[in-house]
Amino acid sequence: MGNNLLEKPMDKPPEYFVLDWKEGTKLIPEQTDFYIEVDSMGKQNVLALVNERKAPVLYSADIATPVCADGECKLMNIKFYWTLLGEYAGYDRYPMMPLTKHDHDEFDTADYQKLHNLLADDKNLMGRRRIDQLVEKPKMRTVNGVDAVSGATIARVKESVVSGALYSCYTAWHLVYGDIQEQLKTHTLSILDKQMTLDMLYSINPEYQIFAMEHMDAADYKEHYVQLAKVFRTSTPLVRSIIAKRFTSKFKDAPTMQRLFWEAFDEVDTSSRSLMMKYLDEAPDYVADILSTKLSSMSKNQLRSFLGYLSTGERMNSETRNNLLEFANSENETYSYLIIEFLENTK
Amino acid sequence: MKLSKIFVAAVVFVLTSSLHGQDILIEAESFDNPGGWTVDPQFEQQMGSPYLLAHGIGEPVKNATTKVRFESNGEYYVWVRTKNWVPGKWEAPGRFQLKIDGELVDKTLGLRSGWGWEYVDKISVFENQIDLELVDLTGFDGRCDAIYFSTKNEEPPSSSKKLADWRKKVKSEPNAPPVTKSYDLVVVGGGLAGCAASIAAAEQGLKVALIHDRPVLGGNASEEIRVHTLGIYGNFERILKKIDTEHYPNGSAEAKLDQKKRDDNVKGYENIDLFLNHRAYDAKAENSSIQYVDARQTFSGERIRFTAPRFVDSTGDGWIGYWAGAEFSYGRESSETYGETWEEHGELWTPTEPDDAVMGSSVLWGSKETDAEHTFPEVPWAMPVAREYARVAGEWQWEFSSPDHNQIDDAEDIRDHMLRAIYGSFANAKKDTTNANRKLEWVSSLVGKRESRRLVGDHIFTFNNAKEGRKFPDGVVIEIRDVDIHYQTVLEDEKNPDFISEALFYKTPEYYIPYRSLYSKNISNLFMAGRNFSCSHAGLGGPRVMRTTGQMGAAVGFAAALCKKYDVNPREIYTGYLDEYLDLIQKQKFEKIPESKK
């Protein structure tokens, strides 16, 4: 633990990890000026884990911290990892120093996984509550002779913490989400270069993808449009929502680059599809053909938007019309009646 | 829900005057006795009418019954306006049948996708009258808008525009309502804001009309929706304590106690004319000044025109402003528009590019343990929404918003999406043997909205106003509650149910809402109070809770009193009578209500 790790490259991912780890990756630990102050244990150094370009990829810290409950304290040993943006990236446990619960039972595999899930939840209620507010007993009230339980928020916390280890979970969560987060992000921004930004775009981490898109210029968007389309297909609805609002304007003068996005229409979630429909007027003409083959994946409102789009200008060729007819004649399509009405009105 | 039989029967008779002389349109909401069906007027502006809903939470409801009188005997073709609310590869959930003179008509109804007419049968009428019944088959929210009897085999129109014109012709309904009533102040929407506005104005001696489309007052705080009131009382503790709620869990049956308190208190004011079960459907402005608001009784269809020198839009959806041509906004401004960035939550807080995302609507529900085993039907039509989610009750996190749904235009789909989420999640929970004795107790059929249209005032209240605790010379509403903005958790992980939200909290100092956010920028005699007040999306995050919206209402009510005193419009209270207005607000804290104005 600690300094001796400085000499040892990291060649495998943390045991619990939210990012992807490319085969053959070797990260070298380097000292930083950052540290975490732990009660009665003093400063615990934060390391940067750098790649062959000497650019940081992760930050980490070996933590030994007391966990106290009911006047009894014991040490928790754990190694935390943060992303370049100061978000939780994962943790390693120490097999010889297992985490324990209030009753001294050791964590089992499911408990470690639950801790990981908790630490990955940056909006957990424990971020806004003191520990004593989390152990408050639910208040019972009687309503018309029926007991009603208040204090549901406590139940919500119970669902996310390791049973019997609230204090350890609380301590760990607040170490991960302490002041160190902002310091690490600020540090990353001070050394950010184009390659680091692009590495984030090619990562599977949604925060990285969003960050990269905010720091890419117009030329970057075009050069990396294939990856952007991949992110659009594979990332979260939140990331997709940003791309959906942006790709028609970013590729306005390069309509062929939009094709990959429109072709992904039926691969993305319905909310992303609805956002795409709001930008139909900025889309190239070929979009009518593409979407007319994906009518089955459209919601009622999406279908209405598409038909509205087709009814303006001369956007409907024979192929599009045939696709509409086929859909209208299908017995299995819930919204075929909308197409029938549309075709009748546009005869 | 009480319904005057004599009154409604008379209305049905009036409706029998028709397009062809012998054709009859029966509005389902006007049935003599709705039985276990409930009148649902929430989506009138979208689908054309209040309708009857068989909201039996899984158990078929009692038949709705009415008598239909014909001018002549003969053969009639019968259509029913309905819809299958979950079309798909399963049996429609909301199926029902007609019973005519005690005989069940074979045809199953509630099968078509989208609102429209389903042909039932041709019937023979012998004694100029039939007994008509709606027979619910499922208890899962079948819906019937109207029944049409015609001597011609000609289906009525389905498209909304044509249908509205056709309805007018069939009912021989003139444009203007037959009755006009005049007041000092017309308040539309009886949520906390509308109630507080009415009380404040009435206490100052104004003759007030309070128009509300439900049988009980309180909106989201009512026993029909059951959200508890949050926020502080500010300057208006005395008034707000008459209408607010205890801090029981959302969805609690305790809401019934506060319901009685609220209704009794508002009804106690002699100079508030309360028009429950009346839904406004139009407002007309001339020279940027509202002349009247038209409203319709949700059961009988009887219409009233309300005139007044000033109006309060506390409809939540900003309908009065919308009809009158008031400026309004909807959705999220870009983070740059008002500089409302909060880096920690980035796009979830305010987006780089503006969009139509808003906080969603909730439908609350609960179940109870019983002494005996209870089964719950299979609900395959709910499973695409609920998926594996299993719960026995819902709280505020049960919320739906998506880019595919506008909170106003698509409110029925939003409600229905939540019903699928609820029934499906409960069916999943029932598979757990520990829930064998659990029974669904209550599921609201009302959409509890958080955000929709926001009318634009002289000041747009923003997140930064709250964050900085900015002091305004006309800061009449005070709040200390965190700004909290909800987002759908599915945005961060597609595996999450799309009907569950999470809240982002920003801790603020005490903050103030200026009076200038409580009247319209371009409609000179329009106040607004409630979630449709003048604010940005992020600005709404804090003051959208109901004691705060109640404060807005009270502030507006007192302003309306000064408007009457000096015969001026809302803006002039700020420009010319601000000191007197602020004094009035201070003084009322210590006033008892004069007997004459109770």
C-alpha cells in the first residue's frame, strides 16, 4: 500500500470500475500535490495514474480511515479511483484487510458490489443528509385506523447501503465526493489537451462523452462523426439528447455525415427519436426515405411529426409513398390509421 | 360526487334537438346516474369533451344509467365515441358494453386506436324511450365520451376540428353561453393559488367568482391527487392555514381531512361564488384586455360567461393567458439565456441548447394489507411500461415526462402511461408471496402536474434570483425551500423505469418573488398565480410547491383589491401604489375577518 505502489505500474483495472479498460494498458503512478485529510490519520496522498504520454488517465488514493459508530471505531482500508473529471471511477479492496460491518461480519461479494453501486450514485440522498438523519426511526401515524408510515426517504437510503454497514458506506461516499473532486477536475482542465479530449469521446463513460463534446470544435465534430454516431447509438439517453439537438446543425453543410445518425433512428430510445423529429426541417432530403422504412418504431406523436414533415414541400417520392402504403395496409400497426388519414388527405 | 338527477335529465332532453330532427347525441358525462364511472374533464381541450371513465382499479365499476327519449319510434343506428387506451397485441384493457332496456348488446366497445366512433348496432325504439346503461367489463379505465343514435347509417366525424363543429350543430349550441355573470374578480383554477387569491380578494370586499373543474378544491393538494403542501407561509400564514395540508406522506388518505377544512373555509366566504365542476374553455381579449371567460359545467354542459374588470389565471396550465394571447414559455431555456448553469449537474440542470423538457406529472397510488388473500388480474398491456419494476405504493418519484409528450397536449397519454406503470408494478409485486393479502387501495385518475405553460410577466423569476436571494422592492412572496429540479432517471440509464424521477437540490438563502412576476406582461388585466407564474424553468424549481403558490395567490388577491379601489390595472399597483400594497399585506396579518365578509 501507499508509496511502494509508486514504483509499480498498474496493468489491470480496479476490481470495481465504471470505465472501460483497454487490453495492454499500463498506467504509472505519479505523485500529485493533492491529498485527502482523514480524521486522526492525517493526509492521504492522491496519485495521478499516467499513460505513456505522461497524461493522467485516473486519480487514486489509498485510504485508511476510522469508521466510528456508537463510540466504537475501527479502520477501513480501501483504494479509491476518480476519473479525470473528479467523478467516482472505482475502488480496490485489500484481501488481507476486508471491509467489515457493524457486527464485525466481513463484507461478502454482494456487499462489495452494493458498495460500488452506492459510490457510483453521485446523487444519493446521503450527500444531503447528516448520518443521524439517516438512522432516524420512521414515525408512525394513524389515519382512519390504518397505520401510515412516514420517513420513506430513510427507506430509500436503506435500499442503497450495505446492510449493517451504514457508517462505512457513509464514510466512503463522503470521501469520494469530498472537496477532492473539484480539485482533480480543476487540475485536469489545467493540463487538458486535444488527445485527452478525444480519448474521452472514445470512452464509454457518459460524463467523458459530454465533456468531450463541449470541448470539441467544429472540425473535431466532422473528423470524428463516425465515433459520434457510435456514441449516439450506444450511450445513455442523456448523451443522445445532446447529440440529437446538435448533429443537424453541426453537419448542416455536410449532409452525408448526418446519414449515420438518421439510420440509427430505430436503434435509440423513443425520447431520443422524439428529439430528432424536432430537427426534421434541418435534415437532408434523403431522410424521408430512411424514416419511411422505420415507421413501426415511431410513437403516435413521432408519426404525426413525420407526416407533417412530408406534407410540406415535395418530400414524398414513390418509394416513400410505397412504404407508407405498406404500413397503412398492415393489420398489426397501432397507428396505421394516421397514415390512412394522411394518404386520403394528400390524394 | 353528487349529481342532481332532475337537473341532468333535463339537459339530456335539451340535447335531443339535433341535426336531423330525430338524431340524438347523449354526452356520457350527462348520464342520469354515472354509477361507478367517474366524469373526467381533464382532457377536454385535447379530445373534445369530458367523458366517463371506468376507474375501478381492476374491478368492474357499477353501471352508468340514463334514460334516452326519442321524438319518434323507429330504427336507429348506434355509435359510441371511445378509445382503446392501450392498443397492442393484447385484449384491450378498458372494454365495456351497452345495455339497452335491460338487454346486453353483443358488441364489445373500447377497442379502437385513438378517440373515435365505434359502431354498435341498429336498434328498434318502440315507446319513444329507452333505458341505456354502460357496462364496464374490466375495471381498467374504459372510457365513453358519447353515444349517438341516428336514423341514418352515417358515422359522425372523428377528426377533432370536424367533431367540434358537428357537436355544435347537433346540440344547436350558439357561440355565446346563455348566462352571463359579472364579478369584481374572476379566479380560474381552484388549487392553492386560486383559493388563496379568492380568499384575499373576498376579505377585502371584492365579489369573487372561483371557477374550478373538480368537485373539490385544492388541485394537487386535494384528496383526489394527495400531494402535501410544502414551502413557508411568508406574509400569508392566516390565509394559507385555511387551505394547506399537514405533512403526511404523499398519497395519504389524511388528505381527506384537509380537504374538508379547505372546502369549508372557502365556502364560508359569502362573497366568493364557487363554481365547482366548471371548466373554463375560452377567454376573449380585446385591446389586450380580457373581456370574459367562458366555462362549462362538466356534467351538464351548461355554459356561463364570466365578466370582470380583472382575472386571475391559476389554472396551472396558463389556459386563460393562452386563450387571451398572453406571452408564455414552455420547456427549458438554454443555460446561457439567464445564466442558470449549475456545473455539478450540467445538462440535467439547464441544457446547452434549449429544449421542451419540463418536470413531469405524478399519479399517486397505494395499496393496503388485508386479512384475506387477494388476486390481481394479469395486465399484459401494462408490462411494456412497468417491465420488472415491482412496488406496492407510489410517492412523488412516480413521475413522467418525455420529449415525446407535451404536458398539456398529451396529458391523457401521460396519465395513461402512469396507470400502466402502476398496474404493472403492482402486478409484479403481487407475484411475491409476501404480498398475497395486499390489495390495491387507491390510484388517482388525475394527472398531478408540476410544470406546463409559464405566462410571462414584467419580471421573469429565475434560479439566480433564488440563488442570490435577490431582494426586490415588490418582493411579496418569501421562500426558503431549496430549488429542486426533477429529471427522469432513465436519462442516465436505460434500464431504469421511464416513470421514475430524481430531484436535484440547490440549497438557497431566503429568496423573494416580486409582484411583477404575478401579472401578465401583455394582457393588461390578467394576474397569474401558481405554477404558471412568470419564471424560467429553473426558476420554477423552488417556488412550485403549494404554500409558495398559495402565497402568490394571496398576494394577487390583495393587489386585485387595490386595483378595484383605484380602478387601475395590475401593473399600476407596482408603478403607483406599491407602498399602499405592501402596507395592506402587512396589515392583513393582524386582521380578523369582518363578519360581513365571512
